Amino acid sequence: MKPVLFVSNGPTEDAIGARIAQGLPRVVWALPLVGEGRVYEKVAERILGPRKEMPSGGFLFGSWKNFLADLQAGFLSMTLQQWRAALTIPKPAAVVVVGDAYALTVGVLAARGAPLYHVNPLVSAHYLEGLSSPLELLLDWGGSDFTPYERLLHRRARAVFVRDEKSLNRLRSLGIRHAYWYGSFAMDLLPPPERDLGFVGPDPLLALLPGTRGDETFSLPLMLEASRYLPLVPAVAWPKAWEALPSLPGWQKTFWDGETLKLERQGHTVWVLRRAFSAILHRAKLAFATAGTATEQAAGLGIPIVAFPTPGPQYTRAFARRQKRLLGEALHLVEADPYRVAGQGLILLQAPELYQRSSEAGKARIGPPGGIQGTREHIRKELEEASQ
């Protein structure tokens, strides 16, 4: 039986692809274009390509620093190996692309006429709101709108799946009638609470979401300082090994257990928790965030967010402004100063109408879950019909 090939370019895209693949009664191959694609290891018979991590973490064009670092790390040779893999594999039964127009280009090469499906969890028509200048759109056009090139490739696809209803209307208005929306991909990736957090007390939490791409070295100490001025119990969603924690001078560390670290400073306690991201969000009343998908998931649960730019690699000033356009009133963007971060948090907690508007905006813009399941069923049904 010919395999279904999944092409994806990013950790979130890999996760979406793997979840879609889990429900297909077909042999699955994967070609991850960013990083090692480890999430495919449990669902894919073969994982193709060099599977190499780049310094930018996939944000090649986030800054000149990212661009030059990736070039020095062998980005061009890695890209050539990926294209070679796409061109030399046997013709698959179908290709499912999860990612942007570049990933779609690689998918078209790999498909060679086989059924092609495009899952785009990146572009949102919300990004077109509140642009400060036409130049801002031009610099990020492919990430903010469906470009003519992407729409040209869409004409080779059986179906295109988008992230929100506004994007569905936008793409169909541009002539792609085979576009579909079944719900939020990001909210589908949010698991149930992983564990009981009763040990931190009964009070609402302040979720600290420093991200996973390297921004946490700058943002976590700033978040910890800002958390000292809010009447909420701070909890850090920490996804990495403990050795990866940045230096936190002034904070006394005590390990509660293998997944829990307690930080204390002048009577103020912060919990740093591994394998508890969803558990934290489901207890949170407010979030400080310098993250991508995690910020969107918090907004989707109705949690107002205070964010600030970092030196990168991901949550740069341009990225932060872009996410602000996506989330609207759900995200409050301030300068990277602990007093301004704390001050905006206090304003939200003390202004019920503003808090409610922020909460409702996040749920409306991210939308309900269902995107992964709906996409999987759509593809599964078409593949079954084609094989009859």
C-alpha cells in the first residue's frame, strides 16, 4: 500500500500533522522541514530528510541574527537534502501539507499528481487588522495573508483547511472554493489537565508562559519580577529539563518533586511546573506570555494575556505586534519592563469590563476545538472513496 506523506514545517505543525495521521487507516511517512520531527516517531513508518535543528528554531526570517545563524549552521545544505527527499521518494497515495506556502511547495513536488491536501494553521485574516503601514504587511505578507503564489498552489489541492472562520471567508472570496474550516487546531492540541495542582492552594493562578524557543532566558526573570506585584499565585509552565532554566539570581530554589520546583524570594512564592501546561491554564485567571501557540491556547480559554517583546529568537517586537493583530483585545502588549507588565496585569484584574472584553475576544478569535478531527475525517473519507 502506498503511504500518505505528511510534510510539515514547525513543532506545532508537526504536532497537528501527527494527530491527523493517527486517525488515518494508512501507512504514514513524514518529512519534517523544521527540526527533528520527533512527534512523528509513534505514527510514521518512515521519517525522511536530515531532521536537523537550526539555531532559529524555524524563525529564519525573524531577524538578521536568526538568518545568519541558520546559514552558518548549514541551512542551505539541509534544504537541498529536503528537496531531494521530496523528489526521490516513490509517488505517495496522497500528500498532506501542514504549514506555509514553502511547505506546500515541497508537498507539490513530492505529490507529483497524487491527491494533495493543505492544512494552514498559520495564516489568519485577523492578521490583516490594525496594520501600522503597508510595509508591515509586505514584510510579513506570506504569514498574514494568502498570497497569489499560495493560491496558485491551492488549485492543485483537493482541499485547503484553515484556522478560523474569518480566514475561510477570506480564502473563498479569493476564489478558493475548496477551503474548509472545522474548528481551531490550537485548541485541539491542548490536552486535559495533566495533574492535580491542589498543593499550590485554592487561589487562581497567574500563568507564566515564557515559551520554548529560547526567549525564556530573557522573559522568565522579567515575568518572575513582575509576578511579585500581583495578587495571584504564579505558576511557570516549564517544558524543558531543569538544567535549561536560566539563571535566576535572588530566588531560592527548592525541588518539591521531580516535576515541581518552588522558587521563593522575600516571602513571594512561584511554582515552576513540568508536564502541567494544561493544568496551569485551566486554573489561570491571567497570563504573562512570550510564546506562540501557548499564548493562543490561553486566549482560546478566555484568559487575558499581557505580553512584551524579547530579543528573540521568536518573540521579537515584530512577532509580538503580529500576535497582537491576531488576538486583538485578548492580548495587551507592553514594553519589556516588569513594572509595566505588572501594572497592565493589575489594570485587567481591577477593571471587570476590560477583563471580560479581553476574555471574550480570545475565545472568539481562536474559536472552538474541532479543526484536527474535522480535517482528519475529511481526508479519511476522500481516501476511502478513492480506493473503492
